[in-house]
Amino acid sequence: MIPAPFLKANDRVALVAPGKSIVEFEGLIAQVEQLLRSWGLQPEVSPSADGQHDSYYHFAAPDADRLADLQSALDDPEIRAIICLRGGYGTSRLLDQLDFTGFRKAPKWIVGYSDITALHLHLNQMNFCSIHGPMPVEYPRKGYEAARKSVRKALFDGPQDLYFEGNHRGAPIEGRLLGGNLSLLVHLLGTVSEPDWTDSILFTEEVGEAPYRIDRMLLQLHRTRRLKQLKGILVGNLASSPEGQSKSETLFVEFARQNNLPLWTGFPCEHGPENRALFCGYRVRLTPSDKGTRLQYVSP
């Protein structure tokens, strides 16, 4: 797996909106630009980043315009990171038309989660690492300081050991970190964007999905035998209520047991403040103890 160079002062970074519009977040662009400049970076806002296309899903712009923004950022060798403003829906509509020739020559970090899982999986399939983590729509929110800080440290300092509490079932394991939003993981099954699941540790999260939908998605992963290829599963937040979380976690436990997989719950991956930057594609080691679990990055 190929990591991009980590950032340094005065590096240029692109702000793009490959899916849903950010129009309801008034003043967001200015706030994010100010924050990134305080980090010592030079943010560049893509032309369609703060637009709104009158479509059935309120994209930031028509596909062609969002594609042009993302392609321009991929092609520019001086852009050191591409930070996706938000998720929503729309990124997977662009994947088949993107040209990664320039990116291969000058790799850069792509940051985001939720719908951006589609881009992470596509990059991982190409053997490039990426950063699954909080996005600018969340940076100004109260309570998201640790989430925001994790992105900054990831971009400048690289992988840091991660400690988390939560229930654990199984022994210490090592494997390649793969994952993201559960719906997107299932959405990309069987496509050219799907990476190899072999020897991987899957991390996943979800939002707004009823337990029966979680069951349906896990059943799809089970029936395609993707779960059989894994070394273990890390489960983040799956629901907006404790009851929904408990029911959905129970489903993960059942499928993990059927596939002889160690499983951890309570992983800091979610549509919320307990979301931490994670390096997709890196090899990691998970070591449980009485006080929690240590996730250690071993190598790209």
C-alpha cells in the first residue's frame, strides 16, 4: 500500500464537495478556511464546493461539475490533500469517470467518511492509503475538538496509536485496516472499486438505519463470503438510540460468531463527536487488555 507524503507548513489543500451540498451551513467555508490557515495550510475552495444543484438529492452541483472539481484536485501535483466537505450521497456516481494518472504520480491524502467511503475503497483497491475521518461540516461544532484534532495530527504527524474502550470478543490480531460506512461497503460489492478483503480488519459505522436493514447488509456480506476473508471486525456507532445500537451490535455478534471472527464494539468511528481519523490500507495490530484495546499501526 502506498501512503502519500505527510503535510508540512504552507502546503496547499483542496476543499471539495463530491456529493451533497453544504448550502445549509451558512458561513462554513470561511470558518474552515480560517481553521486550516491556523494549521499553517493554504486552503483552496473548488468552484462547486458551496453550490447547490436542483436535483432529486440536492447535490452541490451537476455530476460533471463535481467531477471536474475532484479531477482538478487529483491532477494538481501541488495539492497535498483533498478534504471532502461532507458526505451525503453522490461520490460513487463519479468513480468510473475519474482519471487517477496524475494522482499516481503525485499521491495525496484524501480525507472524509460516510459517503466518502466509496472513494476510500476505490483508492484502497488501487493500493493507495487514505484517511477516514471527520469532515469540515463538523469542524466548527462544539464537542468535536478531539475529532478535529485527530485529523490535523493524521495529516501532519501520520499514524498514532489509538486506545479505545468497549467490549471485545477474541484474541489479539493483526491485519490491514479496511472499512467505512456499512451501506457503502455493501453498495460497492462486485464493482471495480471493491478492494481485496483478504487478511483485513473491517471497521464500520452507520447512521439512521433500522436493525433489520443492518441485518440485511450483514447477510449480504455473509452470503458473498466477504466476512470469511476477514481477520476481525471493529464496530463503531450504528444508531441514534441506545436501544437501536444494542440491537444492531447483537447482529454483528451473531455474524462474527458464524464466521469465527473476533469482534470489538465501542470503536471510535461514527457520525458524531467520537469519530477519529483512521488510516485505511495500513496494517494494524489490535491488542486487548483489561483497560481497553490498543490499535497500533504497523506499516503501510
